[in-house]
Amino acid sequence: MNRYLSIFLLVFLVAGLVYSTYSFSRGRFMEGMVIFPLLAGLYIFIMAWQKKQNSEDKD
């Protein structure tokens, strides 16, 4: 994964967690839970990227 994509993902995660924490503190449970499906999708994206990179390194 290149450096710029890593920085973008890190900023996205921090912003999402801050928003989620703010929503939970205001009592908006459903808005706070929005980040979790996004985190799951991000996890799948990163795992697929790493698997692709590992298969390219073996060649």
C-alpha cells in the first residue's frame, strides 16, 4: 500500500471514530453505529490489498 493511501485511510478512520464518539455522547446510537459497516468494508479492502501484494511478491 502506498504512503498516500495509508495516510488517507488513517485520516478517514480517525474522523469516523471521532464522529462516532460524538454521536454516542449526544445519545444518537444509530448515527454512532454508522462507522462500523464502513470499518468492516475497509478491513476487507485492506486484506484483499495485502493478499494481492503478497501474491505479487512470491512471483
